[in-house]
Amino acid sequence: MIIATAGHVDHGKTTLVKALTGVDTDRLPEEQARGMTIDLGFAQADLAPGLRVGFIDVPGHERLVRNMLAGVAAIDLALLVVAADDGPMPQTREHLDILALLGVPQLVVALTKADRVDAARLAAARAEVAALLQAGPHAGAPVLDVVAPTGQGVAALREHLAGAARAVATRPADGHFRLTIDRSFAVDGAGRVVTGAVLAGQVQVGDAVQLLPQGTALRVRGLQVLGKAVQSARAGQRCAVNLAGADLKRAAPARGDWLAASNAPPPSSQLDVQLQWLPAAGPPPVPRAQLLLHIGAAAVPARWSPLGDVAPQAGGSGWARLTLAQPVSAAWGDRFILREAAAHRSLAGGWVVDAFGPSRGRSQPQRLAQLAALALADPAAALSALAGQSPDGVDLDHFRQARSLPAAQADALHRLLSLHCVPRPRGLLGLTAAQWQHWQQRLLQAVDAWHAARPDSLGPDEQALRQALDTDAALLRASVGATLASGALVRDGLCIRRPDHQPVLPTDEADLLQRVAAQLQPAGLRPPIVGDLAQQLDLTLPVLLDGLARLTARGLLVRVAPNRWYLPQTVQQLAAVARELAAASPDGAYDAAAYRDRSGIGRNLTVQVIEFLDRAGITRFDGSRHHLRG
């Protein structure tokens, strides 16, 4: 469990932490000289046998809220310190607002300096605190009187904190490991050490990690949790990480950086968020105004823009996009605070819904519906809602990235929801069973419409079907593959048709097709060039070219090269060679030499054939090798 102090300057936070832990967290010479906390202080204590708790002591001065915010990420309980003689003060109120916006689940109020006031003032101070809490999420929080220097009330406070610690549920350690760095220092004989709160996942000694946003690859040399060496740390804990890596010195880890799993999503400089404006802050600033975003231990300049048509109001909430001056390693659910840096006051807070939103259409109704679905706490419910919003399915890779899910966890969700997954170059597409059946029905209807409109044609090719259905190429290929496998459709060369459909041709075209097929079929994968074919058929070249063009338009012949035509079934043999080569290759790809050797058609014709297969969408070329498409 992690406890952070909060409250106005000089209300006794550091003295109280020392009374609870025996540790003076004012470690800086300036802090000791001035008697005021300037930066974060850290301590730990056993509140009961086997119950070790970490404390973060934060500064209370209004000019040091930036430092305070760096220490309250992922805390379990806030210890709000209020001096009985002063009562709630400006920083008491701002810290309380911050704790509410950050979603800190538990709050305990320590009414310090109780020995300096009489009973009436003590009762009045309690009433002031209760009234302050009443309007927020921590209404009814316990208020305990303490006198830290003498120890009066400290035992009761310690006992109460111990009970709260026992009640804290262990945070799930799923998701990619992420730690927000609040300190970085060198240790003699050990090297670089960073400390911070583990926001998600878990990490072990020896793990490969990356420093973000720099992207520097590092390794975990050692770990400590609450001052004790451990082999692993998990979400909800503070830990110290001893790092190693060739580029560690150049990377220079600092407060505000993140340590993350090597396969964690990249940092982002635009965040789609749910924003809550503070009532006391007055009307929200104009859109695109520059603010200061506090997230994790980072403080980053940011501009905000509302999403949707609803004008923001003081105390209101809504969707917004934050555009940052530099990227941060944010993920779904991360809490943040927005401050007006020039005036040193907090304006709003909220949580990240999508760190990888689209550049266009961000305020469209469809996008707002996506945000509402993404905001659902249960990943399965969120994915189910997203999948049901679009007949084209849901971008599963975007969902996995937005929710910072490891691949295994995302795959389990796909199985749980029985999604049909379609690989695409830009990401995996997921469809419900009903959507998948719907797309196959649409495909069959499109082919039937083609046959009805063009009875003299063999059938549409995939490009024509894609235009007719206005759909993603990968989704179309997957739907075609499913209907071919079921026997509902068959493929003839590049054309798709119903099994019982045969084109009705004019007599002259039917005769020419029969004569051409008699010459092409015996030639196999190496048909004659068009000039030789004209001689074999005793036709002039212009007459033959006109007839070949008409048969090609009907899908009954395929022009593979400028001077060569193939029968549809022979084109399928050309594609079969490509599939065989891809299946036999470790990387699923092949080059021209491999195709030439397998097909036996010679170098020049091989170049023409593999270029045709790329144009036809059967394969794709990456600059050196050819890969099968879905």
C-alpha cells in the first residue's frame, strides 16, 4: 500500500510522517534549513507485523504543487493533514480537488496541532473539515486528532491506517509493465537507479525494458520494494529499479520519464480523454489554450480541444483531445491534472480513454460513440460494444494498443467474444459471428447481381467486387475465401462466379474461345505469344486482338503480359506456384529466381508473371521478395 500526504504548507505533514515511520523525509539541506518540504520525501514503516507501507511526503506550498503532483500517481490512500488552529486553507482545498480528480480511493484526515487549541476550536475545525469533504467523493472520511511531536493520537492513526491497508485489494498485474519515474540517481557500485510507482503489469530482475519517450533499450539489474531486495514488482507498488544498458548514460533517465516493457505501446502526443472541470476554477479556458498537463510524474505543455458539439461549462465534464508538446507513455485509465501554469491553479482533471485516436473525424458522432465504448471499464464489454458499432468490424490492433493489452490477453478476449479475425496490413480486424455471416451474404448478393446484369460474363474479379461493396480489401479476400471454401462460389482465374453460372456467348466469340483454348491448354504455363497464336489460328493480328479483348472483358481469358493470354484455370496454376513457394519459405516469401526454378517458364516470362500476380492482388512485393496476400 502507498500513502501520500496532502495539505497546506506548515500544517505538519513531515512531522507526522516522522512520528509514524521514524524517518525525517526532508532530506535536502535547503528543506532542513527552511523547515519546509520542497520536494518529494519517502519513507516506509511496518504498521503491524508483516504489514509494510510506503509513505510519500509531498510539499504543501502553492508554488510546489508541480512536485506534489509528481508523487501522487497510483497511491492507495491520501493522508490529508489539517492544522487545528488554521483549519482548511487554500492548498488544503486544491490538494483535495486534486485527490478527487485523480480518483484516490481512500482518504483519512489528520487534525494536527490539536494541543494548540481549546475544545471549542477543535470541534469547529472538525466541522470545517467535514463541510469541506461533504461535496466530494471523500465525504464522511474519518478525522483523527493528533499531536505528532508528543505522539498523542499517533497510535490510533497508525491503527486506522493499518486497517485501511488490510482492506486494499491487490491490483491486477495484467497489461504491459509501466513505471512512472519520480527519482533518478546514481549509487556507488550499482550504477543508475530510478524509483517510481508501478502503474500496470509486473517486472522481474533480468527483464528487458525501455525508457520512454526516448525509446532506449535497457535491462533490469535489480529491484527493491519498500527498501527490500526482491525478484519482481507489480502494479500498485513503489519500487526502485537498478538499470543496465549500453545507452543508459546517454538516455539520462529523469523525473517524468517512463520505464516500460519492451513490447509496450509507443508514447503518444495526443490523448483523447474524459475531462472534468473544477467548479471553483470558473469557465474553462478557450479551446487550444496552452495548459500544463500533469500525468504520472511528468509535467508537459498541452493544448486542449473539446470533442463534440457540447460547450464546456464550469464544473462540467466531456470528451476532449489533449495535444502535447512532447509524447508521454500514457495508457487507458491513466489519471491526470490540467493546470493553468501562469496562474498556479488547477483547472481540471480526468483520465485517458484513447492515446491513439484518429487525426481526422475526431468529433464525428461515430468517433464519440467509439469513445463511449472504449470508456467501459470491462475490456470484454468495451470490445463487444465497439464490434457492434460498425458492420465493418473493429480494429483489434487499435483496441489492444488503446487498452495496453499484451497479445495473449487480447487473443483471449477475441476467443471469449467469438470474433472472426481478419489479418490486414494496417491491423487485425474483428467481426462478430452475425457480421461475418452478413458480409458473406453481401458478397453472394453482389455476385448474383453481376450475373443478372452481365450474363455473358464469367463473373466479377475482386477489384470489381470491392468497388461494388465499398469495403476493405482484406475483408473482401477473407469473405471470398470463406465462400469458396463453402462451395457457394468458385474461382475461374481472376473471376468469381456461382458454381452453376456459365456465360452465354455470341456464336463467333464461343467459336474463337474454343479455338484459342485448344492452343493455350497444351502449352500449360508458357502459352504462345499473341503473334504466334495469330499464325496458329490463321487470323490477322488485329482481328485476333479484337476477339481476345472481348473474351478478356468477359473474364474468359486473362491477359497476364502485353503479348500473352492465359486460360483462367492456368492463372490459378500460376497462383498455386506462388502459394507453394510461400508455404515452403521460413518467411512466407519468395523471389523471382525461386519462382523461375519452380515453374520452369524462364526468366523473362517469370518477371511478367510475378508482376501480374502483384497487380492482381494475389501477392505483394516488398522491394526484394513477394508475399501472399491474406
